[in-house]
Amino acid sequence: MVTVVRGKDCEVRFGLGLPTVIIGERINPTGKKKLAEELKEGKLNIVEEDAIKQAEAGADIIDVNVGAVGVDEEEMLPRAVKKVMEVTNKPICIDSANPRAIKKALEVYPYKALINSVNGEERSMEEILPLVKESGNAVICLTMDEKGIPKDVETRVSIARKIIQRAESLGIPRDDIVVDCLAMAAATDSSAGKITLETLRRVTEEFGVSTTLGVSNISFGMPNRALLNIHFLTMAIFNGLTAPIVDPLVDGLLEAIRAADFLVGRDPYGMNYISIYRKK
Ligand code: THG
């Protein structure tokens, strides 16, 4: 299974056994007052800046999320997507809980996007999957449903199975399905990390699909979040994670990814690992 997404003259491929691909998380107002304020005022300066900075730091795909209280996502998501396209050729991950906002953003994106996301709720599958099929994009599938986020591995795996079956029954190829095993705050549940890692291993083994994680969720509420994020990330890469959503500007993060890829055989002869040091 190989997932392909595209920007202008730019193709990104990821999947089992391939080098880890970085989805840049910074364009997201969660916990960022300044960005939230700007978006409320209809401004896109920080969006533009963060798109450029992340691409320069090594992001392969740019996540665009403008969800905050007082922001009209149906207006701002397509505007933000256009702004990001003006300053980088990187493929875009369209991140919203609002299907109408996703639809409007897709209308301005002429390449192959990663839609973030669908989940196991009947309503979500009915709204998002036909859109994925029609547009020929790829889609992130969250392993949760109307009952919320399952506490156990087995239920997460069965939700992944359900979404994959539904998507395939509509004619969406499995290559275009990216499963999110869900990283939750370890501060509020000490088993959170282990459950996510185990789910990743199972989903990778049973379905062979590409996978993603909002890695930074794991460290909410803890000091030295970057340290926790980096360690969790390398463990997840060992368990099959192919395309993490992370902040590529964090010191040492890119190096940790390249090291992990090399050590688990996803970077033959260490060519990507070595190239970091050639540049320096
Ligand atoms: N799965 C999928 N998509 C996702 C998530 C996921 N999209 C959103 C989120 N989770 C991943 N992105 C982020 C972005 C920022 C942070 C965490 C996850 C974050 N922000 C800091 C905070 O809130 O404190 C602010 C950091 C700063 O100021 O620089 O932690 O799980 N499919």
C-alpha cells in the first residue's frame, strides 16, 4: 500500500516500509492565541509565515486547520488553503470537523489532498466518504465513533476495519486510506501511549494501510513536551507509523525521525539520515 498526495509539481508518497513523511501541524489555532485572533479578523499573515517556515524545516505535507471560536471555517478554510498554495508547492492536509468547510476547501485545491478526517460515526462516513470518492483524494480515518474514543485496542481496530470496508465498498482504494490510531494525553490516562502504540501495530499488520497520529496530543499538560513527543514518535515509527502530524520546527525532531527510519530499515543505507549531515 502506497499513499500518494500532490501539490503543484510535487508528489509525496508514504506507506509501510517507506521513509516517514512529516505533516506540519503549526497552522492550527488550538492553544495559539495570536493565530486565533488573526483568523477571527480574517488575516492570514501567520498562516503564510508558518507554511513557509514548516516547508523550509522539512515538512512534506502542510496541515491546515482554522477551527476556533468566532472563526467562520467555511469562509476561512478555503482562504487559508489558497494562501498556503501561494507560498509553497507542498501537498495540503485539509483539517476540519466541519464537512461543509472541507468541501469548500476542496473546491479551491486542484491537486490531490489529504482530507482530515472521517470517523466511524454513521453520519461522518455518509458525509465524507462520497466526497473522497468523487474528488479522488486521500482521507484520514479516526478510530472513534458515536461512543467517543475507545479505551481499548480491540475496539479501535474494529472501527478501523469498519471504515476501511465502507470506503472500499464505495470504490475508494485502500492506498487512499490513512488510519489515525489516536494519540491522547498521557497526563490524564497513563495507559494512553501504550494503547495507541499497540493499535498502530495491529492496524499496520492486519490492514497494511498508511497511518498517522497527532503526536503532540500525547504530551498535553506536561513539561518539556518536545522530549515526550520525540520519544513517542520514534516508538510509533517502530510500530508502523508512516505520516505523523508534528511540528517540524522543534529542535531535533527531524533528526529523530531520520534516525528511527534508519534503525527500523525504512532508510536503506541511511541515505536520508546521512543527507541531514551533508547539508550541515
Ligand atoms: N489527528 C488528526 N488530526 C489532528 C490531530 C489528531 N489535527 C489537530 C491535532 N490533532 C494535531 N495538531 C496539533 C497542533 C498543535 C498542538 C497539538 C496538536 C499543540 N499546540 C500547542 C498547545 O495547544 O499548547 C501550542 C503550541 C505552540 O504554541 O507552538 O500542542 O490527533 N488526524
